[in-house]
Amino acid sequence: MENRNILNPTIKAQSVRSFIIRVISTFALILILGSFVMYFLIFKPLNEALEDSLTENFNQISLVNFNSFDSDLKRGIEGAKSISSRTVIRDELDSYLKGQVSLGDLIDFTQPKFSDGARPLYALILAERVIDDGIIASFSNETTSEITLRPQDIPEKSFEPTIKVNVIGNKAYSVVLSPVILDNKILCYDRLVFDLTQMIRSLNSSTVETYLMDDIDFSTLVNGATVASTNGTTTIYSNNEYHFA
């Protein structure tokens, strides 16, 4: 009788199937581990570095825009101070308050000189010298009719010029209240209104938008947002957008 080694076909099929399963499992495990390695060691660090770089660039651009905006506000304050410190019309007002000149003479004397001082100021749309008896001098341009100041738009009185930025409709204004002082006594106040709208629009670019928000809108933005403060600046991440404040 001839002896033959006969392999059971069923056992052979099971061995091949087990081998294939092990290969697939091993390959899947390698893919999973490779994906984790790619994500945590390569993609995630690169993504974080890119995001940090973009955020830093955004902060730098925003800081430049903010400084430009702040410079315009300070320029308005300095302009108001230059009008309020004009000696000739200040002394005439003092003479009126002492009863030495009439109200009509005061207005006639003050108006042209007040206008001359206000006219060169950049972005000025309205200037008024206000005393207890009313407005004795004013300067305005063609856009004045577009704005109506509310009591809450006017800053508080002080021995130093005060300023308040207001958003009215789709425009932004700064209102400066500057005291006219003689011998440490406030004689009256000059009220100046500057249109900030065009200046703010000029700061916009294809990637960064500059605009003002009122307190209500800002509170809504900050609510639930991610806020980070570094080097005196604040970055707000809300609704997939970065904001600089």
C-alpha cells in the first residue's frame, strides 16, 4: 500500500483565512498608529504653529490700526485745546462775564475768530462755544445735518478735555468737551464733534475689518467667547472669527 501525506482542505483554508485576517489587522493597526503619529507629532504642532503665527500677525495689524485710531482721537483733543486756549476770545468772554461787554458784542467778536481756529481741524464737522446764556460761536460743515447728538453722547465736564466715542447709525463720531479756563476758573466749554467714519474705513483691508461696537454688541460678542490677553492686548475668538480689543 502506498503512503501519502494528505492535507485536509478545510484546515488549509482556515489557515489562509487566519493569515489574511492577521495581515489586515496588522495593516489596520499600522494605519491607526500612523494616523495618530501624523496628527499628534506633525499635523497638530504645525497647525498650532500656523494658528499662532496668524494670530500674532492679526494682533500686530490690529495694534497698528488701534494706535492710528487712538492718534486721531488725541489729535481731536489737541485741536479742541488749541481753540479753548485762544487768549483773545477767552479774554473777551471774561469781559462779558464781568459785565463789561454786551452779549451781542461778545458774539460778534468771538464768531469769526472761533471759526478761524476750528476750520483747519481734520474731520471736524461741528464746533460750538457754549456758555450759560447759550451758544456764542459755532462752526459747521455740510455734513452737520446728518448728526443729532443725544445727551448720552456728550462726555462729562472736567478741568481737562474729555472725549466720548459714539456709534450713531452706520457712522462713528467723537465728541470732545474742552474747558475754557482763566485763572483756574472754568468760563465755559467748547464742544467739538469729529467724524471718524472715513478714518475707520481706511483701516480696513482684505483680511482685517476695523469697526466700532457699542457696549451691548460687545457684551454679546464676549459672552461665551475665548478671551486671551497678552502684552496689554486682548484677543477674542468668537463665531470662528478673531477680534482685537
